[in-house]
Amino acid sequence: MEHSRCKKIMILGASILQLPAIQKARDMGYDVVALDMNPNAVGFSVDGVIKEVISTIDVDGAVEAAKRHRVDGVMTLATDLPMRAVSKVAQELHLVGLSPEAAFRATDKYAMRCSLQDAGVPVPEFYAVTNEEEYLQAAAKFRVPYIVKPVDSSGSQGVYMVEDLSDPEVMKKAYVYSRPYSHNGMVMVEEHMTGDEVSVETLAIDGEVHVIQVTDKMTTGKPYFVEMGHTQPSRLRPEIVERIKRTAIAANHAIGIENGPSHTEIIVTKDGPKIVEIGARLGGDCITTHLVPLSTGVDMVKCCIQIALGEKPDIHGTYEKGSATRYFKQHAGTVRRIEGVETAQKIPGVKEIYFAHPVGETVTEIMNSGSRVGFVIAQGENAEDAAKICEEALHKIVITIE
């Protein structure tokens, strides 16, 4: 079908996160317009990409570029902030995509919580505050540990847990830490939920939400809760997984996601699954770019490109295997040596070893997603097998930080 080759898709973002979508769209024969404020973004180097040095949150700039290039579809991958620009481009050019209302609900954690609560979808107790006085009033309502987070950031940025409710300095520190990460000045204060943590990877097509995979998550825990590993499929009991799927589908409907992907984070509390948050985009941390294809055979990036262009994707899995990713532990300092990589690469099932901060770079302790040194990805016959392969590879690699 030669006519499909001249279709043009706009991808907001050209960083390492969006690179898989840019490459996939080019491999599929589509023209790609990539937007990024960084003129040296890695995605711009892909052969044939039309480069637009525009911020992914510049809504007017994105719309102008989309009209100028007469694009047939628009999307982003793994980041929340461009979603409002994506939805506006879709609205202005009558393309498939989120409505601006749904994009707002999906990128503003307070609006998200309110929409879910109104629809009867389980969420933790929550409050939104705009200054320190309001924050201290909200914090005083809690008798259990609580989480402070910006309403409109992502990648675990600005997330802080308060356990000692009797120490005013600790309480203030949480607000002071979180507030700078908020773009609109609002901060959320919400109940700390305990239980197994998962994410649900879905694709919506014409209003029907399809669960592609459920992912078990590992985090650093308090105070920053940065993700340190993912395993597919979930190893929770089948009846719990079914409740998780139903909760995620209800959340998609509450937000208004009718076409395209979502990444729903859920904690299975003693009262059942509750929503942490929902992103109207593919999951980051290699979850949908690497782990889902390795565990199901479903190419979610390809599916999202097709949905954005008004085509009908094949969302049916071709096999059932296990996949996992694990991040390296680290402390603050300079990366001096990385040894054992070649040995780890030879382990059957190891698919990728990546270092975001190579030798010579200075790193912090793990405070958010961007601070992590690197990761290993593996495929196995099942989730347990994949996790063991990842752990074996981590054990072989020695990172010296001084």
C-alpha cells in the first residue's frame, strides 16, 4: 500500500525516551517531524527526520509546526508534559488523540484524583495546596505517613514521604523539597499507601480499553520512591491481577482516554487496588519499548503510531514469556570504573545493558529517575526466570564510584 508511505507523524520530544518511536515510525516508512528544544537531541540524528527546535510544552509552537508540515498524526512517548501540546495539535488538525480536557486530567495530579474519585475509582485521601500555610493545614489532617508531590511533574521528581508527624522541620522540609518541581505552584498532599505496586499498560481503540500487560514494580522506598526494577507479567495472584485490570480500565474511562496508550500505576492496599496515577502515554523505564514486546510480542510503540495515524493496530500477543529490568545500586560520587559488562552480556537472556552515566560522570544518590546510573534488561521463559537473569547480570558488573 504505497499511499501510506507518505503519511507524516509528529513526535513531541527527540530525547532517548522518544527515540524508539522516531526510529519505529521511520522503519514503518512514515515521514517524521520531531520537536525538541535541544538542538542536539539524539532523535534528530535519525536519518530522514524533519527537525523542529521547539519546546514540547510550547503548545502554540507545536500547533504552528503541525499545520506547516500538514501532519497526519501526533504523539509522544513516555513523558507527561508534552500531552497538552499533543492534544491541542490533534484538536486543531482533527487528528486522532486525547481531548484537551482528558490531557489536562492526565497531567494534573489534582484534576486526575478528582476525576477518579467522582467516577468511583479507588484513590488515596488527598489535598491540593498552593502555599506553606495551606500545606501545614492539610498535613495536620493525617494520622499516618503521607506523600508530598508536585501536581504536574513526572519521573518521581519532587516526591517526598513524611513519616514523623510530630516534627515541624521534617514536615516543612518535604514542602520545600517538592514545591520547586511544580510548574503551576500546586503541591499534592496524600495518604501513603502500602502494598504491592504494579503498572498496567493499556491501549484504547475507539473507546475500548485493552490491557496489554501488568508489570510488577520495585522502588527505592522512602523517601523518594524511585523505580529500581520491573518484571512482567505480574506474579500476583490471578484474582488480584483481574481486579487490577478492572481498576485500570475504569481509570481510563474516568480520565477520558478513548484512543491511544495509558500507563496506570496502582498499589494493592489492604482495601484493594488504588490508583497512584495514570499517564495517557506509554510507560517509561523501557516498560513498553522493551519489556512488553519481550513478554508478549506486542509492539506497543508501533500500535501507538498506527492509532495516532487513524489506523487499526494488531494488539494480540504472539507468545507468553517473562521480561525484567533492574537498575544498578549507587551512591554519590564520580563513576571511576565499570567492569564485567562483557561477561554479563554473555549470559543467555540478557538483552541490553545501558549506562546513562558512564565513567567520568558525577552521580548523586538515587533521588529521581534521571539520577540512576544504568540498567539491565532480560527475557526469560517466565517472570521469575527473567528476574533471575537480571540479578545474575547485575552481580557480574562492578561499578566503582568514588
